[in-house]
Amino acid sequence: MIPKMWPSVMQVVAVFLMSFQFAFADSATDSTQTVVIRSITLKGNYRTKDRIVTREMTLHVGDSVRLADLPDRIAWDQRNINNTTLFITVDITTSLTPSSDPITPAQLDLTVTMKERWYFIAYPVFDLADRNFNEWWYDRGRDFSRVIYGGRLSYRNVTGTNDRLQIAIERGFLQRTVLSYATPYIDKAQKIGLRADLVYVTNKEIPYRTQFDKWVYAKSEDVLRERAYATVILTHRRGLYHYHTLNATYTRNTIADTIAKLNPDYFLYGQTTQHYSSLGYSYRYDRRDNIVYPLQGTLFVGGLTASGLLPSDNFRFLDVSASITRYWPLGGKFYGAVNFRGRSTWPNHQPYYNLRGLGNSSDMIRGYELYVIDGQRTAIWRNSLRYQLFNVRKQLNWLHVRQFNTVPIAAYLTAFGDAGYVHSTVAEQYQSRLANKLLAGTGLSLDVVTFYNLVLRFSGTINAQGTTGFFFNLAQEL
């Protein structure tokens, strides 16, 4: 995905009013005046079909719009198009034609100019198997035997409809093969999408239990864990900002006898296999100015997943989660963000493999990057205050490949404060020091947002236990 450095609303207003001043050089304008959209011209979408772009717009040919509402409407349309992550840059310009008849409204022409990204990427993989860079750096001794290598192919926008084909063949710390295809729309109304995934993974080293909120690993020359699953996902997009998802998955997991003996609760009762079907539903309301590094807007995500639907399944599980985040400008170069999220799972007696508290998923309290806190229920409250250091777009004229010669880059200094709680019935069993107590962390980070949706975060933190740390993450707001 591609980060886009958005112009501010005031910049959009200024450009818009300048175009009006030129068009009405000899007459006064009235912000209550209504104009009619006469045409919308798309430029630069050489591969992307026009309907994929116009699907993201609230302005359409024939619409009547008040002049006072246009700057904000245009700004949001620009953001919506950019959030498809199909383009490096998106710009919308206007041209107004006054009417000689006072009864007939003026006519407005819109031009959307885009620069497409590079869609076909085949690249080598050199990744870390650990939860994050910081765990590998601090707790795993920067051990290069814990890397994953191989190759990935990502073919985006295959048919010009924002679809994606992905193939991954990875070796090293684990053996992973992935085949995935997704298309956002399979119907003429562009509301229903489809995705299918096939994944097969084997490991010769895995965490078999948690002790003092750290993973304890077992290692062998033989395969210790084998995982395979197939997923079919059906999506429904209502309007511009409402997304419904229904997914059906079949999973089969197998562990070696060694793991079942080391931790009989890994799959419960000393079992070495886990096979089950799942059906899940999620809803997402996503109206953010930039999905990679939002500064304005709202994101709500809620989901329900039930596992163990077939009589032959040997694992039954219910997972409910919700998250809401609000981003808003505070004036000048300051921005705020607040996030509340929670998760609850049943039954209380769960396999160790399926326990999810904090640290082994996207749920995280900053200041606890090095810890895994297992539990059945979690609650998190995250707060951020950001100051924009700069936001520029560099044009590399010497590079004659249009998909790579525009480099947006921005930097933000962020002060943050997080709190959370993990309810766990296995805290004593796994000697947790952090479960069932209030957790809190604070600190400062430098966030650099740059080319092709890359967010680099350098953080200094201190948590409620008095532990300090300096961490690096490749981050994306969720």
C-alpha cells in the first residue's frame, strides 16, 4: 500500500477559490450558489478501470452542489481514491464555467490526475520469525538462524479492478507456502467481493508455553508443528465507508508427541491434532483520511467468529471483538487519536495454542513490546498526541520510471499513553506477572511515513512496572 501525503483542507480551499477567482474575474461569487457537475475526466489510470476510481467518489456527473460544500467534498473524494492504495499520488482540479442565464446554475468540470504504482512485484524474502523486531533484537540475541527467506510474488490490479494474486514460498525458521487471490467486486453494482486463501506451514521450533510472560521454545530436527487451512471470504461494501465480511475456514493443526508431553494443554488433554471449521462475520466502518497513517476520521471494527461447527470438529471456540478509533486535527500541526478495543473468548478452558491476550497479535500496549500476556479477555485504551515535523513530496526527475520517481515523506513526533488489562484463568499456570492487573505505558516516538506505505516508528517507552525500552517497528495504524 502507498502512503499519500494529503494537502490540508485549507490548501484545497485555497486552490479551489483561486480557480473561482479566475473564472469570475469580473463578477462576485456567492458560496450559497449551486453548481452542476458537467464532467469528470480521469487521467493517469492507464491500467485501473475508470469505474474503480469513480466508485470512490461522492461527486458524479449531473450532481448539483453548493459552492460552500465543494472544497470538503473534493478533499474527501481525493482521500477515498488514494485509500484504494492503487496510486502514488492523486490530485483533483476544477474548472468552472459561469452561466449567462441567472436562473441556470454554473457548470463545473473535474479532472482527477493519478500516478499509478508498480503493480507486479517479485522479490526475495528476508524476514524475522519472531513477533517483532524488538523481541529478536533484545530477547533472541539477534540470532540469524531465526530468519525466514524465500520469495514472494504480488500481482496487484491484475485485471484493472484492484484485484490481487499473491504467491509466497518461504523457508528457513519455518516452511510456508501461500496462495491467495482477492477481487473487491464480482458483481456489476461493485458491492460484493471474493477472496480465497490456501496456506501450509511447518515449524521445527515453536513456543510450547509461556513463562513469566515470555515464550519458551522447543527445537528439533523434525517438524514439531504442521498447520494447514483454507479460507473463502465474501465481502459486501455498502456505500463508501461500510464493509461487511463473511468468512468460512477449515483448519487442521498437528503437533509432535514431544510438544504434547511438554505441555498437555497445547491442544488440551494431550491431543496432537486439532481440526475444525469456522464461520466469522465482521463489520468495519472506515472513514479515515489516510488508511496508512490517519490524522482525521473514524475507524470502527467489530467481529464474531464461531469455531467447531461440524460434529467431527475437536475444537469449539467463540471469539468476540470490537475496536473504535477517532482521529482529529487539534489546530496547527497538532493531531490527536484515541482508541478503545476489547476482546472476549469462550470457553475459559482453552488450548494454549489458541490463547490470545496481548503481544501475540496486533493488540499491544506500548511499553510491553517484549511481553506476551495470555488470557481470555482483554481491554485496551490507547492515546496519541502528534506533532507534524514536515510533510513534503519529492520529485526525482532523474529517475525516469513514473511509478518510483515521486517520493512522499512526512515525520511526526508522537507522545502517547496507553492502558490495558488482561483477564486470565491461566496466569498462575504460566507464572504470569502481568495478567490480571492494570497495565500502563507511556513515551515518545518518531514516526516517519514514506514511500509505498512504509511507516517507520522509533519509540522510547516506560511502563507501569518501571521498565524502560527503545523500540523500532514497521507500523500501521489499526
